[in-house]
Amino acid sequence: LFVMLPRVTDLNLQYWACHVFDKPRLLHDLSIECFSTAWGYLGILGIILYSVGIPVTLATVLRYLKGDGRPEQDRLKNPAVMPIMGFLIAGFESDSYYFECIFMARKVIFVFLSLVSGAASS
């Protein structure tokens, strides 16, 4: 999950790497015309589902498991939950349980900025 998210974001953002041949075409698959209906939906769908969806979904699940702040409702320390979700909160203070989701979102932003700055400089 940690290694996969930046790479999937990079692949989804490459969906906007177009070059004009006879028509604007996707550089990684010349059979796909850029700015067509299918082209736009696939790129946006990938960004929403993976790059935004994974951090938001995990943050929502962690918030649900944390409860409303009362110690008796904190299910994150439950022995049944730790093997499943413990990798997301290991190493953080109990009040900072959501930081891994912030780090994932930050990785997505860094990948986006690196691709935008690389496209702007070329």
C-alpha cells in the first residue's frame, strides 16, 4: 500500500501525457485519442478511486474505529483490530492515529507536483 500508492498515482497522471501526431494521442497507448470521452473518464476515475480514495477511505475507517474520543470507544487498541489496521497506526501517538493517511496524501501531492513541474519544464 505504501509503495503502490505513489506508483498508481504516477500511472493515473500519465493518462494526461498526450502528443499530437495525426490527432492528439496518448503517449503510452497510441490507439487512444486524447480528449475523448473514454480518455477523460478513465483518468479521472483512476485519480478518484486510488489516489484520493485510498487515503480518504483509510482515514474514515480509522476515525470510525477511534470512536468519538472517549477511551471506552477506542477500538483501535482492540486485539482483533490491531492485526488488520495496526500497520497504519504503529509508531504514532494515540492522538495521531490518522498521520499515515496524511503521509499518503502528501505522497500523492508530491507525485502530482513532480509531474506537473516536469511537464512545465519540457
